[in-house]
Amino acid sequence: MPVPAKPVNSKRKIYTLVVIVLVAMGVGLMSPKGLPFVRIAEHWLYDVRIAYLTPARAPHPDIVLVTVTEDTFSNLPFRSPLDRRFFGNVVSHLVVSGVRAIGVDSIFDQATVHEDDVYLHNVFRRAAIPVIVGEAASQTYLTEKQRAFQKAFLSNLNSAYVNVITDKDGTVRRAFRGQQGPKGWVPGLADSVADALGVSPPGGTKNVHPIAYYPALEGDQVYKAFRSFPAHTVPFLPKAWFKDKIVLFGAELTLDDRLQTPFSRTVGTMPGLYVHAYALAQILDNRQVKVPPVYLQIILVALVAICGVVLAVAHWPIYLRWGAIALLTIAGWGAGIAFYRLGGVMMPLVSPTLSLFFASGMATIYLGYQERQQQRFLRDAFSRYVSPNLVDDIVSNPDQLDLEGERRDLTYVFTDLAGFTSLAEQLDPAELVNLLNGYIDGMCAIVFRHGGTVDKIVGDAIVAYWGAPIESSNHRARAVACALDMDEFAENYRQQHVTRAGELGITRIGINSGSAIVGNFGGANFFDYTAHGDMVNTAARLEGANKYLGTRICVGRETREGCPDLPFRSVADLILKGKTEAIRVFEPVPNMAPAQIAEFEDAFQSLSDDDPGALKKYQNLLQSAANDPVATLHCNRLRAGQTGSGMTLTGK
């Protein structure tokens, strides 16, 4: 019976691989947010490129930092809050020096000496230049009392948030551009100073943007990226040093207000004032860390995911496959590093790599599962019908098998036990089963031994073929050799198994070769790998022709021509039932002497030529080969007045 069909569905495989690509894309795009180890690795590679690959620059020509240092505090009566009168004097000196703007990286959330607080407020308010005063965002650590003082102090002043944004690892990689406050949008310090100078900050609606850090040309200290002066020295310095400069005022202390940045790997933590300075510098210089837009990142991740699936589909040895993945990873990372070094483009590296590995790994697992399923299916489907060696060949080379149908050159063998139906009616069921199973097992074993495929078993009849599912150049000779062994086995079997109802009948065998359509004809629910075509029907008719010819094996001309090393004799030119043209039928005679074969061929030629001497020749053959069925057949035909080698069969 045909087995349940479960052939490989190529469309389903393609759909599944597409799904794997899409899932791999999702993994690559979302992993930095959802997987901590990916985020950490991506940040690490980001920092390495910033710290080691960013081109160095000279100190910024327009930005000067005025810093409150430990030495500054040593000259003041108290440390915190910073002496407001001292603060006001420094700012006043800077204004007089002709600076363009001042940004104050400090918040004013506590009262000091009232007169000093008022003095500093008035210095800020009356300055002839833009002075942007620091403000803490409302959601920070301030108490209600501190928020109230800050609100009162900042009234009538230009203020900006001095908050910084840290990633989950505590590193400042992005500038804080501002957020909605109680009275509307409050910008960050760098944006506010730039806006006051008429320089447009970066567009967009995001409240953060990557900071374009850069190292200084001199030494390995990033602090040299900006000229800085301690606040307590400002009144004693030449005013020309500050003229037309933009001043950022803030702390530069050893322990307070220190932040981790990408440069922390080389110089340690950085004062917050410098973070604001870098953010302002990139606005003034119109520089930025170029992050690819989302659609380009999607395309990149899609391409690497497709590459991963293609590598899995390629069926390369595993060392070549993972070697190619390693090379792609190295090439991708090298390209990402080059893009940043040469063009300032910060390409993601870890997430595309994860997509590549995920896509290749999942596709490999899926295809491996499919291959195992296919091998199991093929083994289950063919193990009953072909030899174990042939099954192994099919499983190892499934590409040779087209279950959807193809035209193949085949040789078909049909066998049938004469008189078995009437014999079976006289036997007990158990005796019948044992007798028939022994016969079929022996016959099928011979088919397997000769590399054939058992198409079907119908009662005592066996149908086998050669040339599929694995192609064979000598399938005609194999089929005839198999038929001869089957004939020998069948004759021995029927002599050894004489039942109470008598002997088994002879086994008749028909063989024919030609072109046929072979494939799975079992529909959607069953697997039935078989062939259809006129040559198959002819082989079946040749099996039945033995009954009329008195032979046990009938072979068609095309099969005969494919067996140059086997001896045959011509039997007749038959017009089979349902046919209009005659075909020449041959019988393999491996045990007949060559001289006798020549005599038979000579007699058959005379028969074909309507030579009156044909009868005499066949009579002579009967003397040397008594009871020969072919000689007997034609002697009887000729005596009955029939002529020629042609015969028309009216039955199967």
C-alpha cells in the first residue's frame, strides 16, 4: 500500500526562510534595547571608536572655560554654595572683557547672604550680553523649598537646564537638549547659548543627540580641547584672552560633578562643564555623530540576515560556513570602523552581527530539521520497495529525486503466477499466506539485489522497475538479469512447495523499456511513487503474452537492444490487445548454445519472410530441442495454415 505522503514543500521552505530573515531583523534591531549584553557591547564599541579613532582637533577657538577649582575654594570663606559676590565679580569682569555670551553650569537652589544673592542676580540680569543661567529640571532631586528659591532667583533671567543624560551604564554619550517645563519648553545649556548667539541648534524633535567628542591635538588630555582658566585668576588675566569668546562657567573639581564619557577609558572621568562645552562646540561647528537613519539600519540588518540564510542554504561544510560568517563579521566591523574614521558615521556593529549569526543559526537548524524529515520520509517511503543500498543513495542524494513528476527512461518488469487464483481457493488461509509470503519475499529480494524498485504487489503479481528513483544507464540489462534470477527462483520454489492442491503455476514475466512519467501519484494524502506511460502498459501485456507463446519471459525490442551481452532469440511479432502496430518479442536464452540460437534466428527469419521452408526448420529444431515452446508454437501455427511471424493477441 502507498505510505502517507509528506514530501518537502518548497514554497513552505521559502516562506519559513523569509520568516527567519524577518525575525533575525527584529532581533538585530531590538536587541540593543532588550538584551543588556548587546547594549553593553554596542556601547563599548561606540566608546572605542570615539576614544581611539576620532581625529584630534586644536582647542576650540571660540569657547573658553572658566572653572571653579580647589584652589578657587581655598580663597573663599566657604565652599558651598559658591560665594555669590565672588561669582558676580567674575561674571562682571568677563562682561567688561567683551565676551560674546556666558553659560553658567551651576544651579541656584539655596539662599546665601541676601545682599550677595541680589548682587549676582542683578549682574546676570543687567549684563549687556546673553547670560544663560543654569536650572535643574523639575524632576530632579530638589526639594520644594529649593525649587521655590530657584524659581524666584531665575525670574527675569535667561535660564537653561544643565542636566546631563547618562545611559544605563552611567556614561554620557548624548547631549541633553531640553524638555517641557512648567512654563513651556526649556532648552539645554548648549542649545540655549547657541540660540542666544543666533546659531540654530540641530533640528528634530528629540531631546537628545549624540555628543561629537574629540581628543586634543596636544597630549592625551581631552581637557586641552578647550582653553580653561581658574575662576579666581580671571580678574588678573588680560581682557584680550576673553574678548569675543563664549564663556562657560562651572566646576572642575577632583571629586564632584565628574562624569563617565567615552574618554573614561583613556583619561578617566570628565567634569560636567566639559560635556556642555563639547555639546556647544558641535553646534557652533555644525558637527555631529552621524547615526544612520532607521531605514538604512533596517536595510543593513536585512542584508546581513539574508546573507546568513544564504550561507545556511548553501550546504557548505560547517567549517566553510562559519569561516564565511567570520569573514563577513570581520569585513562588516572593518567597514563600520572605516565609515567612522573617514566620515564620522557611527554604524551599529553588534546588532547586525547578531542578526547574521541568528539568521544563519536558525536557518541551519531549520534546514537540518527539514533534511532529517526528508530523509526519514524518503527512507520510510522507499525502504519497502527498493534495496537498502538504494535507499541510502536516495537519502544521501535527494536532489536526484523529483516527486512532482519527470520524464524518465525506465524498464518495467511485470510478473504473475499462473493458476494461482484457483489454487488459492483450495488452500487454508494460513497455508496460503505462508506460501505466498515466501514467494513474494524471495522475488522482492531478487529485485532489491539487482537494484530495482518494487512498484506494487497485487496478490501474487509483482511490478518492479529500473531507472528511477535513481537514474541508471544499464537498467535494461539489470532488469533482464533480474528476470532470469526470478525465473530460476520461481521454478525452484514451485518444485519445493508442492501443496495438497498441487504445484504452483509457472511465473510469467514481461519486460519492456521506454519513456514514462514518474513521480508521486498518491495525491495529497498518500505517497505512491510510480510511473505512467504506454511502455508500462506494454510491459504488462508482454507478461500476459507468455500464456499464448508458451514462454516464461517476454522482452520488448527496446529492452533487448539495451542488453548486448545477453543472448536472445526472436519469438514473434505481436499486435498486443489495444494496439495496432506489431512489436517484436524476444526471449532471453542464457543457457542455449550459440549455434542453436543461430538456428532459431534463421528459422524465425524464414518465418518472417513467409519462406515455405520455415516449417521444416522449426520441425528440425524440435528434434534437437524437444518440447521447445517457441518451436512448438510456430510448428502448430504453420500446420494450421498460418503464415508469417505476426500474431494478434485478443486477450491480456
